[in-house]
Amino acid sequence: MILKRTTLSRRTVLRGAGATLALPLLEIMQSGSLAAAPAKGKPPVRTAFFYIPNGVVQRAWHPVETGTGFALSPTLQPLAPVREHISLFTKLDRIKVAGTDGHAQAGACWLSSAAPDELSPAGYPLKKTIDQIIAEEAGKHTAFRSLELSCNPYEDNRESVYFDNISWYGHGHVARSLRDPQAVFNRLFAVKEHAEHGSVLDLVMDDAKSLDRDLGKIDREKLDEYMESVRTVELQIERVTKRQAEIDKLKIAAPTKPWQSMTRGEFIQVMGNLMILAFRTDLTRVATIMSSPERWGSPLKVQGLFDKPVQHHGMTHGQGNERVRKELERLDRFHVEQFASIVAKMAEVKEGAGTLLDNMIFTLGSGISDGSLHVYTDLPTIVAGHGGGQIATNRHLKSGQGTPIANLWLSMAQIMGVKTNRIADSTSALPLG
């Protein structure tokens, strides 16, 4: 009699021709020995940060109501389909340090664990960022400590490192973000260049078929769904690569990398898809995505929104003009739409008895509240996900005057298992439950 495998290691990967592909959390991985210790089979909580530059138009961002079931403001309307999974936080502040660039502080120091008077030699309140503090603990259990992604479409860095990175191991040690989706995919899944193979799935298919014999119906469906999501990302990258080839033939433009021809929405979504893949395979539990760099001088194309490229930072200083302010509101709403789309995808990923979103702390925010005034008070902050059941959602929590955003970072760190009672200038953990 052939006995079917009753357990499967959480570290099992599919292998073939030099490629490896991590697997999502399957029921077979949670049976057997895990039955005696169900807590070990519980999906881990993940943390991610989605950065939007240059602040927001304040009048269109803030809802009138607080508490549960508040009415969404105009800019927050795209959150309607996922509002049961989000929390809005207002009146959370940072202290701006004089003498160094306000926008550089906004981006580089947004997640910093430095207190306002704890300055680096360059004059910034910049130490290890909260994502890396969390990654020190969470990274003990994953292949990658963290994942840093950027949707900056330019190779010509006209600004310093402080404007294009939000994750830091410490002052002077940046966790530099990746911009090329293909490079991110290859890094995550250890794909080598194989001229005879067009897909990592082709390389590991035989191993997957062998594993399939040991799986139950639910796990087979989950494995199929997962591999299809991997294929979806591959196809997205492939489509953009083909588009780039056609552009080169016509000599309309000659960008050197396929990701430069992506629309803004495509770029952000493919990075979101890669992040989700990294989470569901437990390759990492901490990630950051910059939707755009802070104070970038080069105009950005936002297809479907504006007829010509826009200069986001410059627009923020023209808010006295009604037309410009309306355009800024549309751009703010676009960023919220992109965030909401990624949140919705997380809600579709089944995990244990719930979804990936149930085990997420996914924060949208900016290190500056108003780009025209250069102020750091009342920072735009949205948290999606339930943090493994530790975060109450569908509510607007308005803090007292002068509440540091570090209180929120402290709460997140504690949920993620970091043993600390202080982050930067925090005064206490913000109540999230």
C-alpha cells in the first residue's frame, strides 16, 4: 500500500533546472505535528508601507466624521470597496528639523526611529527605520529580511539618495529600493537566465506535478491559484517587454529598460503583485513601496489622468490656483486608487481560515502633510488590514493635538513581536484594537 504524505515542510520549494519557487501556506503544512501546536500553523502577520510624495490636498482628504462607519472624503472615495478593512488616522505629527531640506526629511525620515533632537552628521533625524526594526525580528523566519520597491521610472537621479528611499538600516546605510520588476522577480524566485525557458513555472512544473499527488482538493486549488498568480506577474512583465521592443523599432523613444514604458498604474500594480507574491510565499514579511520619489524634478506621465506629464512637487506650490488644486486632488485620488487595488488583491488571497489581508498591516502615508506649506502636522495615514485580529477597522481615529506618528509605529512594532516601549519620540502605543 502506498501511503500519502500527511505533512509538508513550510520550507518546501519547487525545483527544476536551477530555478526554485517557494510555495504558499497550504493546509498540508499545517497538519500532523502542527495539530499539537496550532499557534505555529497560524499565518504570520506582515507589514508593508506605501509611500506617496509631497503630501495631499488637505481640504479633500479629511472626513468630517470620526469613529466607525465614517463618510469617506472625496479623495478617499476609492476606498469604498475595501472600507471594512481600513482605518484612517488623523492628527498624527512629526517634528520638522530646521536647517535640512524639508522634502528629504519627509521621505527619508518618515519611518525613522530617531527623535527630533537625535540628528545624524548630515543634520537629519534619521536612524534605523521602523520597517527595518520590524524586519530584525520578522526576518529571522524568512529568506529575505525585507523588500524595498520603487515605482520611480527614471534612471537619471537628479536628487540625492534621501529623496528616493524610505527604508534605512541606519544613518548612512540605505536599504536601496529596486525599480525593475524583472530584477525583483528574479531576486525573489532565484530564477537564472535560461534561453530555452520563458517561465520559471516551466522549470518547476515536473516538481509541482509530483507534489500534486500528495495534496488534497483544497490545496490543489490553492497551488493552482498561486501558480496562476505567478504566471500573471510573468505575463505582465512580458507584455511590457514586448511593448518596449515595438517602441524601439519605431524609434519613438529609446528607454533602456522595459519598466520605463509602463504606465504609472501598471508600474505600481506590478510591484504590488510582486510584493503580494513575496508575502504569500513567506519569503519576507516586511516591504516598502514608493509610488513616486519625493520632490522629483522630472515630470511624470500619469496616463488616463493628464494629457501631458506633470511635475507633482511644482503643482503643490500652485494650490492657490483652483485648477491646479483640482488636478492635485485627482492625483491624490489616483494614489489612493492604486493602494485600494492592492488591498483588494490581498483580500482575495485565501490564507488559513481567512485572507492575506486579515494578516496584514499595510500603511499608506506621506512624510509631509501639505507640500505647499512644508508642514509635518496631521500626516495623511491609512492602515489596511487586520494585523492578525489585533487592529479594528472601518473607523476614523482622530488623535489629540501633538500626537507623534511614532506612537503608531510603536504599536505596529509590538504587534510584529518587537519587544520595545519606545520608537523615536513616541509617548505611548496608539490603541489599534
